[in-house]
Amino acid sequence: MTQPNHHRRLRRLTAQLVARTPTGHIALHPDPDQPRLPGASVPFGADPADVARTSLEVSIDTPLHPLAVHSEFTTLDVPDSDGDGHDGCGRPLQLHIDRLVYTCSLPSFPTAHIHWWRPNGSESPITEHGADPPPHKLLTERDSHDCAQLRRLSCPPPHKLLTERDSHDCAQLRRLSCYGLAIDPAGRVLLTRISPGYPGAGYWHLPGGGVEHGETVSQALTRELREETGQQGHIGPLLAIHPYRMRGSRLMSPGADIAAVWIFQRVHIPDPCAPHVREHTGSTCAAAWFTTDHLATLPLSPTARHGLSLLDPHPNH
């Protein structure tokens, strides 16, 4: 009996930059089809923020702030060139693109060869009373129409990402992971413990894990929170995008080279329950709530240490 052909899968990671002037204009690169946000594909092991910065030749002194992570899914009919003998018939390609979006403020129009776009289409500045808001607040929930337009302006477009060649080094692995700074109404922090046999066994970690093909970051974090802790929460704002390179003996496979990107988001747990691990064969063996005073006494994974450093030390101020 002939087995049906399966979809081929391809994953890409890009970095974009929303660079805005005090008048609310956004920088766009010229494109034969339509102008697009400055951006590029992220090479293996590269810092996405550096890729975003280079795409517009922004000064290293200009601070970049994480704005959003957009997941884009599309199915393309392209020839099968993976060398497995198929000609591509009946084997559409499922392309999953994770677009890491940064923002920055520019004092003026620094480059002559780019276009400038005002999202609201008006002649008046977007900013109120002539004051420029902090870069991380330039696009909020009330700017959902702007965000939809920005997604359509993403760069590179899907068809241009197909020409990027993947490494055939089986020791190299790219991993996009999401982690939650999960807080309950009492201000306690939710942590998970790494199971024996896994890298970092016994250390306390943040709930979260890898974003699977076809998942958005929010979907992945919701799933991981349920599997690892039994909690249901509201996914909040993006806190940080952090690249992390892991090589050698710290990994399960000596000689492996992992280029990870950690996505940290705030998670509010309005109705906390006693944490319990629902997936007993995975990398999590326990979960618990901790007061912030207790955190300093715990053995923490590098991911947890970085994520907890993002907590507001004065949440009520």
C-alpha cells in the first residue's frame, strides 16, 4: 500500500526593527513589491538584536527594546530539493517563520535611501502633546491596526527565505524557547524543577520550553504552563528576547552546539492552585510557588536567573 506523502517542514527566524522618529514616522526599506520593515534572517548563533540593528545601520549606542514576536505560517508549493528523490508533487512545504520585532527611537531621519511611513496616515504626529513615549510603549493594544500593518510589512517575505540554506552539521541545533514569569495575586513566583537525567538536573527553572512547529509563542507557553505546573494563566507582555549559546559537556550530547533564543513573558495566574506536573516523562519533576525572598536561596538555572532579573523590584510603585 502506498503511503501518503507528508508535508515538508521548514523553520526560519528573522529580526525586524520598528525605528520611529519623534513625529511618528517608521523607517521602511524600498522593495520592488512594497516597502518593508528593516530586517533580515538571523544566522545560526547570531544575536537577533544585532541583526535588527545592522538592517538599518543604527548606532550601537541606540538602545533597542523588544516589541513583539510574530509567528507566521504559510504553505508553499515549491520543488522538493531535499535530495530524497521526490519531485515535490503532493508535498507542499509548511513554512513557519518566527519574527522577532524590536523598536527604537531615532532623533531624526538618519538615512536618505529609505522610505518613511506614518501608520495612522495623518499629518499630525502620532505622539500626544509632542512628547515621545518610551520605545517599548510605542505600540500597545490600542494600536492593533498598526500591528496588523506591521506584520504585512515584515521582511524578508516568505518566498525570499526559501533561498537560505540550512546547515547540514547534525551537531548544530537552533531552538526558540518561551518562558513565563508567572506571578499570582500574592506576588509569589512559579518555578519548576529539572528532572534527573536532563541538563541542570535539580535546578529550579522557569515554566516554559520549546516552541513547536505550527505554534505561536503564546500557545506554546500556555501549553507548557499546563503540562509542567497544572496552572492556567493570562499571557502578558513581552519582557525580553535573549540569545544563549550552549556548547559541549553542559548538554546531553557532548559536542552539540545549540543556538537558543529565549523569549520571556509575564504571566498572571489569577486563580493559583497547588502546582502539579501533568507530564511525568518530561524534563520537569516538580513545580512550586515561592516568595521573592525565598528565590535567593534556590539553585537556579541560567534561564531562571536571567528571567528573574527582569522582575520589577517595586511592583506596587
